[in-house]
Amino acid sequence: MTPDVRSFYAALGIHLPDWADLNASVRCFADSGAHQNGDRRPSCSVSVITGAWKCHGLRRPRRRI
């Protein structure tokens, strides 16, 4: 049985676009305050198949070499 990913995110108030069949781009819901310039454009990808998500815009500490 496949989890109903769209219903899960809808219950959290996050709309996944109907046109997305693999990944949906949405505004970051994890920590929008962690974005350097806010989250003006969708920076988070959500897999509509597995429900896994990744924000591509969150600040990360730089590694020193």
C-alpha cells in the first residue's frame, strides 16, 4: 500500500501542485526564517511518491578546510 502523500501534506496545510508527478516545488515549511532572503520562491522539493522532502535554500555552516 502506497501512502497518500498529497493528503498528508494537505493536512499540514502544504499544497502540492496537481501537475507534479514526481517532485513538487513548494516554499520551505521547515524553517522559513533560516533563509538568507526569506523564502520568496519555492526552495523545497517534496517527492509525491515517498513524501521525502529537501530544502535547497536553508543556510548551512561553511566547512573550513
